[in-house]
Amino acid sequence: MEDPTQSDSWRQYRMDLITHLANDILIPEVHKRGKLASAAVFPNWTSVKQEWKSWHMDAVLPMLYNGFYEAPVAWVGEQVQWGKANLKHSETQLYSGLFLPDLTQADSLKAAVRHSLKNGAEGISLFAMGGLTEAQWKALEEMYENGEL
């Protein structure tokens, strides 16, 4: 095949291999040791050939970096809703992966959290380079105190 990446059957073969690795090898080993299996995943699973919607993970954390995708904060909620609707293993929990450098303003972080939870995320995970800023800590603390988290 001159360019296998252009073949639907090759792409599915690649995704099936990774799903086999996750479901039949890695996850059973993790569970055998009494641990939970989770994965930080790209929301655009077809582009990276990792069909995480079919994995039997205990939790997936789609990296919903709206700035990377040049999308508004509301996109986070849309992706959560899509991810939840497409998970094939009903036991898998979805935590919205938020990239803090995209959410430097307290209002944008709060909005991303609200969009996540409103659309079915079990919670959030925070991805940060250098940690939370004081404003981000305060925003999350306020949400917690108000019963939103």
C-alpha cells in the first residue's frame, strides 16, 4: 500500500491494535494489582488513531485544551457531551482535562468547569505548566464553597 494512512481499513486496524493493547493487556494488569486504569487522551481520537471510546478504562481524561483548538470555552462542554455519548464501556468515567494556561482568567476557568459538569463530566482534571495561579486557586475555592465542585 503506497500510503496506508489514507486507507480506512488500515486506520481501523491501527485503532484496533491499540484498543487490544489497552483492553486485553494493560487494563487487566492494572486491575490485577488493585489499581484503577485511567488515560489522558486527545479528544480527536480519530486523528491520533486511539479509539479511547472503546477502552475499558476506569476513567478517561480528554485533554480539552480549547486554546489549542482555537475554540471558545463552551467547546469544552460540547466535547464532554460527545465523549460521554460515545463511550462504549458504561463503567468508564470521564473527567474533563482542562489546560490552565488557556484559562488564566477566573471567569474562564469557572466557565470551563461549569460546562464540563453541566454536560456530564464526573469531575475535572487540571493540566498546568508551573501550577495554579493564585486567581485560579481562588476561583476553584469559591466554586467548592458554593457547592459547585
